[in-house]
Amino acid sequence: MNKMLLAVSFIACASTARASDPVGTPVRGEIITGWQQADGSRVSAVRLTLAPGWKTYWRAPGDAGIPPDFSWTGSDNLAGVTVSWPTPKVFDQNGMRSIGYGTQVILPLSIAPREPGAPVTLKLRMDIGVCSDICVPETLHLDATLETGSAKIVPAIAAALAERPLTAREAGAGPVTCTLSPTQDGLVVTARLTLPHTGGDEHVVIETGRRDVWVSEAQTIRSGNVLTARAEMVPGATVPLAIDRSKMRFTVLGASHAVDLQGCSPG
């Protein structure tokens, strides 16, 4: 299904939900201030707490979701922010796969200040989708001041960092190769991932490094230590689709653990 149509249906559903406000506020957010590292950078986090039965989405949300969007406009002494994503869960949503979190999720933040010795003021506008029987868009406005000096590690953030997918080295993974074949609407990618089984049903999420490209749910088949994933890629505009293989990302979500693989070579 075209991603634009999914977005339109999501917004239409959300508008109906908000008109009668049947659910109140299904998600609450806060910034956990965290600690300062030896180089002056800060570790912080966003904590999202969801009402019972509600979920929100991972950075690549699947066919039935909308990815979160972060805006740091208005922040002070901020040079850059990197968001870390704990391993998500796979949900079935009206016959489509979605990927995200239920109950509560902590998203660690790596904060680079312009002046390492000065406090950092964070002002975050976070646009997210949340779903239960209905879907609603939520905009969270969060702020916090990260003071200097404290090096005490916050256990909740450290635990969230430990929940990230394994790297290729940690998982004992080998090379990733991929072929790209043109279609009427875009490209089909066939990727061959060399890695041990991650347990149970394995889901492969393929990201292109481009927000304007929709990627379908991957069809997978395993043969020994090779997991093959095939998906369709469609650009948001009618233009030739160019994909940089080095920026492609493959996340394998298994019952035992997840693995994050970066880039692929022609094959």
C-alpha cells in the first residue's frame, strides 16, 4: 500500500478520534536529564509512558505506522542530538505489521553541546503516532536543562542503552549483499544477510537512509546461516530512484535478540 495513503487514512482516523476525545491523553512524555561524560557531552533520554492498550512507533514503523519526528528548535547550547532506539516489538495491526513499543519506552539521547562546560537547555517538539483500536497523532512539548558536573549514571537510561540490537560483530554476522531491480514504481531489493538464527520468526526491516522512500514489509526465507529478505522501494515523487547501498540498514528482529546491520555490497 502506498505510504501516502496510509498517512491520509491515519490522519482521517485521528481527526475523528479527536473530535469526540474518547481516549483522553494516551501518552505522556518527559526528559530524563541523565549525566555528563568525560568529554563534556551529555547522556539524556525521552521517556514515553502509554495508557494501557496503547502503543507508539519505532523509527521505521512498518506499513501501519508513522515514524516519530523530533524538532529541537529553541534549544540553547545544543550542537547535535543522536537518538538511540531500544529493540522494538512487532505488532499485527489490522492485518498489517507495525513496529514499536507498548506501556513505556525510554529513548536515550546523546547530546553534543556547543560549549561543553555550559548547561544545555533542551526544547523538544515530538510528533508521534499512537494507536489502540483507533490511531491519534500526538504532539509533545518537552523541555529540560542539563546542568554540568554530574557523572552519576542513571540506571533507567543505562538499561535502555543495553536493550539496543546487537551489532554485526556482537551477533557473529558476516557480509550483507543486495541486488536492486527496477520496477514500474521504483526498485525491488533482495538482500542476503549472513548471520546465525536470531530465534523464532524473524522479521527484517529495511531502511534506505531516505525519508522520502517507502519500503514494503520484507518477505524473508532462511537457509542455514543465510537470511534472504526481499522488499519493494517506492519514492514519494515520480523521479528516478537512486539508492546508496552504504546507507542502507537491515534490522533483524528475532525472538531471542535483534541485530543491526549497516550497508550492503552488490551481489
